[in-house]
Amino acid sequence: MKLFTLPRSAAFDTLQNEAHKRILMLDGAMGTMIQAQKLDEDAFIGAGLPCDTDKPQRGNNDLLSITQPDVIERIHFDFAMAGADILETNTFSSTRIAQKDYGLETAVDALNEAAARVARRAADRAEAEDGRRRFVAGAVGPTTRTASLSPDVSNPGYRAVTFDDLRIAYGEQIRALIRGGADLILIETIFDTLNAKAAIFAAFEAFAEHGTRLPLMISGTITDASGRTLSGQTPTAFWYSVRHSRPFSIGLNCALGAEAMRPHVAEIAGAAPETLVCAYPNAGLPNAFGEYDESPEKTAAHLAGFASEGLLNMVGGCCGTTPEHIRAIADAVAPFAPREVKNV
């Protein structure tokens, strides 16, 4: 496969031009915004499921793009109006691997296409409101399986998933996101780089079929104070493992608040001078009840520090971040120039 001979999408060039001018804004947390709706099982099922299953659906947030599209569109729209340039689709778990837990593995095409269309409607509404274009990022999560680690402590050589299992599942998801109208693909919350490599391979297969290369964002997650991903890589090692894909951006999200994430973002920014750097941390660390207490002002102040040090090209929020967080972050980073990038 000749990865880089495909023509780039129009959105690719537009985003790249904008990234030269300013720090681009992502949206905030979809999951915790949905949790705040306090939806019950009947709300998750809505008028009916896209395929037959007798498994409970409460907690299957991705399903809401089909059964409660107005709720999801409103969340997207609120983030857009708070300052987000890029809206992430509600598809974090929309692979057949992850949806098997809910009995909806045969519905992944419908889930991803619906989610992309809902995000697109919100993006178009926001643009009609203020004249500023928004972009839709097809969100590709890590799945519930890891290709590098065994889930069985007594059998370290065992794997619950293969590279091809992941490639096929990711490819199915990415093709549906493109059909639904995604402008770019975001492989996010990566705890296992082998999973990410399967997603990257699948993305380029999908781009080849589509005939156009979309921007590819790649975002890992540092799981604890070790400064490493779950599969054991430092931010620098993570970058060198995915550098071959020439991503539109590389960065980190989730697991940590902005204050704890800063040294890891600085490391990856130093390791990847030729690529945009993106950070979207949690609103601090969760409290004893699993809730996020860090205020919009505090999160924004931390991220303004990132921007003032020349670490950022793209920024947003992960778990616990609301439209108020995104508005505060957008205001806080606006005075600062984007990080300088070589050959971008």
C-alpha cells in the first residue's frame, strides 16, 4: 500500500493552514456529559435497538447516537459554541470487539454512521450560528482488548485478540465513520501501541478505498506516575512506534489532569518536532466518587502554561471537562502562538 501517494482531503489542507495560525480547539468529555443526563435503560433503548439482543444497554453511550440523537447533538453543539473547532464523534466503543459486551457487534456500521452524522449536524448548526467552520473527528477508541498483554496471569503468552482481529474491527469502524462524513480520524486513549498500529493500518486501508487521505490524529494515555503507557512505553518510545504513519498530530489524553500531564506532553513535543502536538487532559483526577472536581479556571490556567511554553498546537479536554472548561481553555490559550513545527 502506497500510504502517502493518495491525495489529501480538502479538510486536511484547511486544518493544516489553520494550525499555522493558532492553537486549534478540540471539544470536551462526551462520556461524563452523558452521565450527567442520568438516562435510564428505557432511554438508552429509545424507540428500539438496531439489532436483536437481550443484553442491558444502560452505559452503552455510543448507542445514544441512534436512540437519543438529540441529546448527543446538543452536547456536540454546546462544545462547538464554547469554542471547539473539532467535534469528536460519540464512537469511543463502536467496534464489534467492544460492542460484543452489549450484543450489538452487528450494529457497528449503524452506530458509526449515525454518530458521524449527528456530529456533522451539530457542526453545521454551529457554523450557521457564527460563520466559523467546525470539523468532525471520527473517534476510534482502544477497544476492550489488548494485543500486547495477557489477561491471564497464569498464562503470560495468551492473547485475547490478534492484530488481524483488531485491524478488521477498526477498519469496519473507520469506513463507517468516513461514510458518515468524518473529516479526520482520531485514534485515542491508546494504552497499547500494538492496538494503535492495527488501527493505523486499518485507517490507511480505508483511505486507500476512499481514494483520499484524511488527517490522522494519534493520542496515547499515560496510565500512572510511571510516565508510561500500560504496555510500557515512554512518550518518546510511543512516538517512535507510530511516527511512520506521519500523523497530523501526536499527543496525550485522559488518565491524568493537566498538571500531571505537563512533563509527558513536553517530552513528546520535544521528540516530535515535525508533527503537531495535541493535549486533552481530564479535569484533574477523580475524587472518591469517581467525579471530576477541577474547575474550568484551574484547568485553563494549567493549559495556558502549556501554551506559553510553546508546547501546544491543539488542545481540549477529556473526562470531566464541560463546555465551560472548553470555553475557559479557548480564552486562556488564545493569546499564545501555536508551537513551531518543522516541515508541516
